[in-house]
Amino acid sequence: MSQNDPGALYSQHLGEMIRRADTALARAGFDHLVVPSGTLHYQVFDDRDYPYAVNPQFKTWLPLTRLPYSWLIHTPGERPTLVFYQPFDYWHVVPDAPSGWWVEHFDIHIIRKPEEALALLPADPSRCAILGEPQSTLGGFAPNNPPAVINHLEWHRGCKTPYEIALMRQAQVHAVRGHRAAEAAFRAGASEFEIHMAYCSAVGQDANELPYGNIIALNEHAAVLHYTELGRNAPQPSRSFLIDAGASAHGYASDITRTYAAAGHDEFQALVDAVDAAQIRMCQAVRAGFDYRQLHVDAHLSLMGVLKDFGVINVSPETALATGVSAAFFPHGIGHLIGAQVHDVAGFAAGENGGRIERPDGHPYLRLTRVLEPGMTVTIEPGLYFIDMLLDEVKQAGNAASINWERVDFFRPYGGIRIEDEVLCTDGEADNLTRPVFAAAG
Ligand code: GLY
Ligand code: MN
Ligand code: MN
């Protein structure tokens, strides 16, 4: 069986989804799992629909991301059923007839109108765990989202199947193609908008298909963590470039960040290189049994070591962490689970039956507090930024003397640095999904 061929791995994945669903239904006391793919949503007082986003509970079963008004039905002991909506419609392109590696595993029923699904759903809605959003309600089938079912399914989604990992590897390959094109556009003097277009073109995905909005930030814009403005004019000069951009593969995400210095900006390049080297070490710390909260705290210390080396702070990393100075330079979490959703679910889950592992005090933006297990895919995304609002808070807290403000003034025009890879936790060494793809791309 090929390690990277999703078609060859799908049947094992589906078997795992069925096992999880069977256990969840038995524990919660339901007879059927019913998952609507979701509906189109319309803008208020308008006939324009928002970009369709498939129900993530649906796309973990099926590689179908553009199939609204469809339903997955699973009854333990039976073949799963797919109610496949393929309207007669000459206004829009309708979904192709079912095809692909998944088809042979399902009983498929084509419907032409959404309400035709009713005759194909189980007889008694009260016996169904129905996972979805309220707008998907059809007749008596209103999503009830039983916590016992959701908690179980979402907890187990933390560990990816080989099929999911194969798709995530594909998503890396797509995104790296875009990152290479984006770097070339930056070096040619392009604007943020032009870089974004070069990225989408190289990936072959537009904004609605990408797993999240591209962050394409030149110069000071890199200090805005979720900068998505896409300036139409290239700054004169472009000194630095931060790109946080992913790609999708059959509904699975990549989420990659790189930071570049323009030629001649050697000191900023050296700071980027130092963060890059620290990030590689953090990726290597992804090991089964390691607490991700510790990885986050260790990242603070490592990044403050970099700032100390570059003369930006005057205190030890430990002091910078204890006084909140480090949070002014590194104000987000070290990363998150990733999979069918870029910020994948159950990052705080204490177990398959629910419960929550809180964030450490003073770290309000960490999105993952679990102990790492083989099969988990996480991002590792340390950053250093020069954000006046946060640096002012350091002054107000009486810690201005911890910082060398001339060095801040020197680096502020570059905005900031973030380096982000996906890492698979294994039984042994960490498997960095991103770096080998950049290396192979040359
Ligand atoms: N692109 C959003 C994130 O890195 O989490
Ligand atoms: Mn990112
Ligand atoms: Mn991320």
C-alpha cells in the first residue's frame, strides 16, 4: 500500500470513521449518525450566496467539499449511505456524478431537490445523532449535535489516519508551489495584491478554495498578526515579506509561514535565520508524551534567547517570560492541531468524553493544551513582532528598562517574523511535513 496514495488508504480510513461512530452512537444511545453537508447561505436582502463551506463532520467521511444539500447516513452494521444532491440546474455547474476512490463504499442515492432527502433519511429523527448547523434542518431532522457524540468524534480526530496524512502531504506540495512563486514575486518588487495573485495562480486555488485567507505582508504590515488587506501598491522599498498561506487537498489543510528579507538587509536576515533555527529545534520537540503547553513555554524562552543575542532585550529569557515582556514580542500561541480544519477541533479536550484542559495563565491565545500522541499533526509557528501597542503596555507595566529601544526602532520597519511548519507526531522522531517539500522544490 503506497504511503501517499489516498485512494489506497481510504478504505482503512472509512473503517476507522465507522468504528468511531459506532462507539459514539452506542455510548450516547442513538441508532443512526446523520450528517448534512450544509446549505448555501445568502447575504441579507440579497440573492448572493456566501462561499459554501462544507460541514467538517461531512468532509472527514468523504472527499466532497462542494456538495450542498447532501446527507451522510451511518447505521451500525450497514453500509453507509450518501444522499447526493445533483439538481437539474442550467444556471450553475452542478456536481459531477459520483466518482472516485470512495464511491464503491457507499450506497448512493441521487436527489434532484433538497426535500427528496426526507424519504431516504431514517424513519425516526429522535433516534438520530444529527451533526450540523441549524440551517440544515429538513422536516423533523433538526441537528441536535449531541455532546457525547461530538466529543468522541472530535477527540479522535486529533490523531490522523494514514489517509488524512497523505492528503495533508498533498496540501503541503500545493502550498509550497505557491510559496515559491510568492517569494519570486516579492523579489521582483510586486505589491501584496500581485503576490497574492501569483500565489493563487501557482497553487491553482482561489480565495474560496484556500483553507484560510492569505496573509501577505510587506514591511510594517508583518506586525499585524492577521493582516489580510492586500495592498495594491508596492512599498518603496520592500524590506521584508511575511507570507502565511496554505492550500487544500480534498478538504485537508496546510498552513505555512515564511519570512524573507530583501537583499542588503543583512541584520534582519540574520534575525530571520535565528528564528528559523529555533523553529527547527521546536519542531524536533514534537514527541509522543510531550505536553504542548510546555512546548509553548519553551518557545518563549528560546525566542527571548534570540532577542537577547540580538540586543533587543537586556534581561534573561526567564525574566522576560515572568514579566510579560516576552508576550509583547511573541503574542500568540506556538501552534494548533490541523487537519480537515486549519485550526482543528478538540485542542483543549481532556478526553473522549469531554472535559477541558485550560491554557496556562498568561497565555490566552494558545489553541492546543493536550499531550502529544502519535498521529497528531500540529503547526509549530514561533514569531517575533514589533507591535507598538504591546510595547507600550510593557512601558506602562514598568518594564521599559528590559528593552533596548534603539534596537526596536531599528527592527520596527520590518514588522515581524513568523516561521510555520506542519509536524506529524510519531512513535519516534518528529516528521516535519513541510521542510522536505521546500527542499525538494529547490
Ligand atoms: N494562518 C493562521 C494560523 O497560522 O494559525
Ligand atoms: Mn498560519
Ligand atoms: Mn497556524
